[in-house]
Amino acid sequence: ILGRMYAVLRKRRGEILAEDLREGTHLFLISASLPVVESFGFANDLRKNTSGAAHPQLVFSHYEALPQDPLFVVATEEEQEALDDGDLPTINIARKLM
């Protein structure tokens, strides 16, 4: 179940902050950070992929700036080479969310 839960979080750009096993039970408490835009439909997706074994509790935590410029356009050959070499991300998430 944990592997399927991690897969759902990874697919939605989630970041695991802490994981804890409750003593005397078979329950895990996982704390993770998930972008708000990725949280829509998360509960249903998580339950579907874990056959109802995982129960999320979503709470807003903080704002965080994206590390990319939504208006970035490749202008030079060096930037294009960096993009081709994998030094720059191929998908501009900031532009996608605009």
C-alpha cells in the first residue's frame, strides 16, 4: 500500500516530509507537501490506487514560489543546448499553470 501511495504522491509532484509508524497498530502516518493545483481529485485517486486503505487529510500549509519563469523562451544557442542536455527542465510547469 505504501508503494502505491508514494506513486500517487510522486505523480502529483508531492514531497514526503515525514513518515511514522503508530506503535501498537499497523497504521502509518505520512506527512507530505502537495501543490494545491495537484490536490484536486487527490483523495479519490489515492483511495482508488490503494483500494480504500489510505485516508488523506488535506490541510493548507503555505505558499511557495515556483523555481521557473513562466515567460521563459529559449533565446540563445547556449540555452537551447542546456535544454537539450537536460540542464533545464523540459516542461515549464509555471507556464502550464498560467
